[in-house]
Amino acid sequence: GAVVSQHPSRVICKSGTSVKIECRSLDFQATTMFWYRQFPKQSLMLMATSNEGSKATYEQGVEKDKFLINHASLTLSTLTVTSAHPEDSSFYICSAILTSGFPRPGEQYFGPGTRLTVT
Amino acid sequence: SQQGEEDPQALSIQEGENATMNCSYKTSINNLQWYRQNSGRGLVHLILIRSNEREKHSGRLRVTLDTSKKSSSLLITASRAADTASYFCATEPSGSARQLTFGSGTQLTVLP
């Protein structure tokens, strides 16, 4: 139980286009999901906190108009990178908090990540 | 922002040896967690230690937490080649909405 999926796993897009990444909690409900970005050989940096039914909270330095987050249901959050540029190329990882039930409510469960390459 | 520092940044050992990684952080925490990440892959949760705990074991893993020094260590005993990965500590700061702040990571290489 407590599986988080991301789609797509890899995406290549041209500069100036927009890309949507989905994060789904497959077998549990998650009122809160987090989006992280990881550059090569670096650690994960929190980008934003996504709460179901409300606006996302962005970390300092993260452009909310560029990284659009929608958390429309208890099992799905989406991150849209708008007008992507090569410097947006990164590994994007989401996580979801199990709000109740098994196995350990309150812990974060991470998705497998999405590799974005902007050419 | 990145709160924790980990050392060493890279560690290379022979199979069968023990590996110790250290993590330091700056603020008070609810808990500290250790994760493993294979190259280009997602995170695997290893172990969580709460702020009122000092030591925790899980299989070949042993984690210690010293809140007075704001530091933690992860010991992997009898290492295997399959343990080769990056290891990250992550802290849940006190009063946070379950947000995690990750350390800089240690790249462990276990040579067969």
C-alpha cells in the first residue's frame, strides 16, 4: 500500500512549450502533496506544498506563475511547467502524505520522479 | 531551503565493511528520516526516528539522533554492492506542515 505514481517518467520538450506532470496516490487519499526539484548530483529542493481544494504554497524563489500546481482531488496533483526553458531541465519528484489509515499516517511517500529535458 | 549537511559527501568501501554517514541540521525537529536514492530514480524511505528517540534499528541499519548536537548518523553494517546509492537525511522541522528539508546527501559506493 501507499504507492505514489508520476506520469510521465521522462519528457523532452522544446523551449517555450508547457509540460504537465501528474502525481497520483494510487491506494490512499492525500490532502497534502509536495513537489520537489533535484538537479544532477544535488539534493531535493522543496518547490511547493499542494493542498487539495486550495492554492498551493510556494517556497521562496519559486515562480508560481511558471510552475502551476493544481490539486483537484485527494489523489491527484499536477505540476505544469509553463514556457519551459533549458534551465528548467531537472528531475521533479512529488510526495504525498497519508492522512489516515495504513501503514503509517503522516509519513510522506515519494513518487518515482519525472525527468524533464528542455531543448 | 536546504537545511542539513551530510558528511562525507562521498564514501567508497569494500563489500562486508560498515558504512557510516552523518547528518547535521539547524533547527528543532519533529523527526529525522533517512532515504536512499539509486541514480536517476525515486526515493526509498529507510527509517524514521522521532525527536524523543535516540537510536533505532531496522535490519542492517542503525540510526542515532542527538538533538542536543542536532546531528544524526546512519550506520549500514555488512555492506553489499546493492547498497551503492545516494543517501539523504531529511528533517521535519517543528511546527511544519509535514514539510521535509533534505540534506546534501552522501554518495556511497560499495565495491564487490
